[in-house]
Amino acid sequence: MIVGGAMAEIAFLFPGQGSHQPGCAAQAAAAPQVADVLQRIDTVAGLYGYDPVTPLVVDPRSATLEDLLNETPNLIQLAVFADSMAVHAMLISKYERPPDAVLSHSFGDVAALTAAGALMLESATHVVCARMEAVARFAPPGGMTAMGMNAPRTAHLLAACADPRVVLAAENAPEQTVVSGPHPVRATVADAARACGVWTTDLPVPHPFHSPGFADAAHALYQTLRGVHFAPPRVPFYSDILARSLQATDNVAHLLSRTLVEPVRFLSTLRRLYADGITGFIECGARDILTGLLRQCIGTVMPVEHASSVLAHQHQYPKPSQARSHNQHHTTLAEGGEQAICGDSTPIDSPSKTSRDIRKL
């Protein structure tokens, strides 16, 4: 794909918890590639005592995300993984070319590593099931809340609330972060944010992922993953925990286990992708979760598409809407430097902040 005289490169994005939509592959259920992927996932999941996940992916009348959250919350991970791998199979079947890079958001790392060729599908399903078991056994109570604030201001708010059990769990966009922790204290932090005029939304997840409370689960998962073979990725895999591409010296088993406790650095990772030459994005999931975040980060400078749109309407990967060179893209995205990304970093409990200033967070 040629864009402004330079070769455009496409990254596939793989979402995490909260992205399931029943029947996302309903129209392709009979396609051999999709059926094969789902059958292989079901076979491995059955070894762990789980029912087939295929109905969740191909039947629009199957359990919704809310149903799973209320009845079998741990199964959400398997459903999200199967959603992404089915969508990925559909894209590869239609376009017959792999992406130029892959990027995950949170739990999407297992699907992204599989798409990059670092994991066989069966091994990846074992990883997902092992993660499900570690979470079921060791996960602390709590949840996650998204906020309309940048990362420095969220950190200042948490410091002012002075309860270390609630932490900054994700840096999603220039003005969106996520906090994670036990319900009562997390609600206190959300109340404080709303008092400052900031919107908050509780996320449909069963636990406070990306928080220190998952230390025991991360340790248990690592002990299991040490026996898994991870091949070198055939295309660059960008970790939103490392905020860079995977290197040969990185311990993938350790990285996947630390995802449970480390914060997501999605915005920082996107900046790295830009610097490395990526000029278009396709989300490989059931819903357009990351598509919305990306548009908050980059606007219309680069093409951002959900797989459903690409599969339904296009005969090739999306082209940027503006004929800019990569250098022009990078200059546009870098304008404003850290101020554009972080905003005013004065602590909210600083004496220089008036109550009116605090409400502008």
C-alpha cells in the first residue's frame, strides 16, 4: 500500500476484557478457516472442563457480556480470545497477507502473540485456560473504573486520596485513564473525580486487573507458563506493558504473567508504533473498543477501522484518508510534545491550585 510516496504499514489491534459480543462471527461460521480455529480452541478448552466456546462466537442469541459477567465471569477471557482469533482468521482468509505488526490491549496479548506466530493456537488456548485458572483461584475482589483524565492528573488524584489499594491501571488515551482496586475505595476515588468535574464509568470486568492484588495470580501463572514454548514473532509484537516491541531477550512467560499486575501503557505504545512507521490500524475483536480509543489519540490523521467494516466494505486494507508521508504523520502526532499528551502536571493538592482549577481536571 503506497501512501504519499511511502509504503503504508498496517497493525492489527487485539482488545482485552470487555470486548465480547455474542455472534461476532455468525456470518462466517461455516467458513472452513473460522470453523477450524473455533474447533481447535474448543478441544483444548474441553481438557480444562470448559464447555465449547463456539456458540458464544457464532450465535447472536448466546450469552452477552453482561450474562457472562453475572454467571460465569471467568469464561469472558476464553470468549474474548475466541472472538479475536475468529476475526483474525477472517481477515487473513480474505486478504491473504499478515499485518505488519500486532498490538494488544491488556488481555489481548495472547491473541496478538498468536497472530504474530509466537504461539500455536493450541498452546495459546492452554495459556488462556491457565490464566483463567490462576484468576479464578487468586483474583482479589474489586473492579475497574475509566476516567476522563490524563495519566499525571489521575496519579495526582490517587495520591490525594491516599489509599494505595487503588492504582492507575491503564493509560488509554490523552484524556482517558483507568483505575483499579477494591470496590469501596475505588468508589471514593471515582466520587472525588466527579467532584472535580470528571466523567467516570465502571468497566464490565469481574476483578481489579492490572493491580498489585493480582501478585499471587501472576506468580502462579508464571510457574505454568515457564513450560510453554514461545517462538520468535514473525511480525513485530508490541506490548502495551513494555510500551515497545518484543525483543529476543524478553521473557514472554514473565511478560504475560506480569500483565495481571502491571499498568497498561496503550497511549505510549501507540507513540512507539508511530515512530516505527505504522500508518494504519485494524481492530481484531468483536466490538470497536480500541477503534474509539485510537480515534481519540490520532483523530483522522491515520486510518482506523474495525475488522467488521473492513471485511464488509473493502477489498484491500484501508488507506489513509490524507496523502501524507510517514514523516508528516509523525510530525502531526508529535506536535505539542509532552504537554499535548500529559497536560498540566501540577498536583491537584498543590497550594497553587484553586478549587476552580481542580474542577478543570
